[in-house]
Amino acid sequence: MSTRGTGRRGIGLIGIVYLVIGVVVAATHGYLVAWNVPANILEGLAVIVLWPLVVPFGVDLHSLIA
């Protein structure tokens, strides 16, 4: 009888918490507005992923991407 390893799939609880915090940070810092402009979509997604740079270091992605 062979047993196959049950690999974990998905991002897990820590990944979900990370993304939720990213969405909250993006919303509170004004990055989730005017989704009809491609640059705004890029900014919003970048802040959701890079929120650790925005909160403690005050990086302004508005000026970096636009």
C-alpha cells in the first residue's frame, strides 16, 4: 500500500491575513479609488502586496507608479 504525501495547496491562513491587511491599508491610504484607470489598478494591487513598505516606512506608491 502506498501513501501519497498530502501537499498543502493555496495560500493558507497567514497568506489570507496578509492580503486582508493589504486591502485595508490600500483602502485607508486612498489607493482603491478610480479603478477605471489602469495605473490606479496597478497601484492598488501593488499596495496590497507591498503594504509592509507603506505602513512602517511611509513609501508613497502614488508617486512611484504614476
